[in-house]
Amino acid sequence: MAGTVKASVLQHDVTGAPPAIRDGAGTEIGQFTKAWCNYNGVSAAIRASFNTSSVTKGATAKYQFFFSVACADANFSFSGSSTAANETGGSDGVRWLSSGSTYHSYVGRTSSDIKTVVAYDSANATDGLTVNIAINR
């Protein structure tokens, strides 16, 4: 059957399970984003989110995002970005979420949360005015 599906709600029949995207043969080829958050790292406030129950701001540039509904395990992928508090652009404007070197002892993940660091190189962290993260599983 070819065509377009139009619906107000797409719901899995099992509580807590995300709907799957399948090809014509019935093979799963994707799922929807498990969680996302747009967070103000300076004022420590969630601007908008999905499946993010809270964010804990640690020391400078350290954030722990908690999921409302946990992932099946900690084998999810994440992507993120951030802007500097002064929003001046250039090298001071765009930041990235780090999982390496200097911050390795802080970052980590479980099925119910992820710890991240906003940094612009391996040794310099700064609070982000906008910290964005997306979780895919």
C-alpha cells in the first residue's frame, strides 16, 4: 500500500516502547528521538524538552540530564551543541559536548541519565547560554 499516513497520535501498544520505523519488508530501520533538551546553562533552566525530567548543573560547564522514561540500556547515542554565555560568535560562540581527556572522570551515562561537559577544547570548559542535547536509541 503506497501513500501518506496522517494521524494526530502515533502510539506503540506496549507502555514505554517507542514506535518503530519499518521498511516495506518489515525490517526496523529507525526509531524516533528518545529524549531531547534545550537548557539554559547560565540560569540553570530547561527551556523546552521531551522525556527530560530534570537537569543538574554541577561545576562550571558540567550538566547531568535525567530521562523521564529510561532507555533500555546505556547503549544510546547522543549529540549536542552549545553557545557561549556571551554569544559573541566565532570561536567564542559554538561549543561542543565533550567526553574526552580532561573531563573523562565526569562524563558518563546510564540508562536513565547522561553527564556532559561543554568545552571548546580539551582543557577549557565554560557554561553555555544554550545547551542542546538529543538522545537516540
